[in-house]
Amino acid sequence: MHTLLQQFLDAAGPAEEDNRLNELIESHARPLIRRVIGSRLRDLPGEADDVSAEAQMELLLWLRRM
């Protein structure tokens, strides 16, 4: 398991959990999501932004449920 994900799962409290989650999303998930969706929807840049935002939200909700 990736170190940042493990740190998120092992967070001592809500503040640390929020910090770890933000780091996961901003540093790793967002760039990867944008790159993958951008390459698949390169002819529809407005749609790519919407789909990327939706994917990030779904990931955030999934991680919160963990």
C-alpha cells in the first residue's frame, strides 16, 4: 500500500486525516486523474474538466468511507 494512503488510514485525528487526504488528492490523485481523462477527452476540454472534478469527488467520498 502506498505510504500516503497508509498515513491517511492511520491518522490520529480528524485534523491529521484532513491533511493527509488533502496531500493524497492534491499531490497524487488530481494530476493523475486530469492526465488520464484529459488524454481520453482531449477533443472536449470542457467535458474533461467536469469529468475530472466528478472523478475526484468520487475518490474523495470513497476514501472518506474507508
